[in-house]
Amino acid sequence: MIKKVPKNKRTGGDGIKVQRANWKFSGSTVNKFDKHILKSVPLYSEGHTIVCKLSDFFLSDKSLCYEIGCSTGSLTKKIAKHNSHKKVKIIGLDVEKDMISKAKKINKDIKIKYLCKNILKSELEPCDLVISYYTAQFIKPKSRQLFFNKIYKSLNWGGALIIFEKIRAPDARFQDIYSNLYNDFKIDNGYSHEEI
């Protein structure tokens, strides 16, 4: 039997307070985000490694790379270090000013530009690579096509969008399998049924 948790005590794990259908990426969440995400998204760090290796095919001297929804800047930092032998400009965008402040603070020694901007209300400069790492899911469905159109229009010929996203299975049976595996991953990392 699952014990009912009072509304004011609900967390999404790691002490991150949550409300029903109202996850926030600001405030106290910012300082817990990096630890939390590693325990709640399978192969999160491995995906960073893949993105860095893929960047070799698209970034060269004078290239511009955007990460949309950069949060604390952990991936932009890895991209910058991986491409440090090139003259690459890297810009991290996020709508949460607390995330941008944290990214600037922890990555102050690396030449990355962090901007608190909404991609849907901003213009992108011509670029060679755009990264959307578990970001599109947080854009309302009615605005997603605008999101992809803006990225497509900004890409130089031969440029790329690298996108990692949670997906829906092609049928209910496989969706149940995916959901169970995902929940097992979180349980194995110490999250309770209430937190999941």
C-alpha cells in the first residue's frame, strides 16, 4: 500500500519540492539539479559524451554552437572543453534566470556565453550546431513547430540539430515496458514511489 504524502511535503526526489503538474527549474531546484538529473534520466552523462563526439563533425574554427535549455551549463562546459583546440563560440540559452546565474558562476573560467532568453521569442544567429538536450518536452505542443522552425532557419548549410528527448512508444504494450524500465531505474537510484 502506498502511503499518502501531504501536499506540502511532496518532493520529486533529492528534496526538490514539487506540486502536481508544476515542476519548477528555479529557486532551490537549481542547486540540486545536477545531482537529481543523473539519478532520474538514464544514461544522462553518456549522452553528453555522445554529443561531444558528434560535435567533431559540425564544429570548426569560427563555428557557433547553441545549447537550448542549458540549465546549469554542464553540457556546454563539456562541449567547450572538447572543442578547446578550435575557435568555437558557444552560447547557452535558458528561460530560468536562476539556472543562467548558476551556469555563469560554476563555468566562469570557461569562455561560454550564457543568456536568459526564451528561444520562441529570440532570434538565433547563423550557426553550425544546436543542441536540445531534454528540452523540447517542456515547450508547449502548440509552439514546438515554431521551435524547430527557428532552429532550422538558423542552421548553416551542413549544420545539425542534436536532440535527446523522452519518447512515446509506438503502442501501449511497449509504452508500458518503457515506463516500467524508467520507473525501475529511478527506484534503483533510491527514489520512492511517491517521488516518482
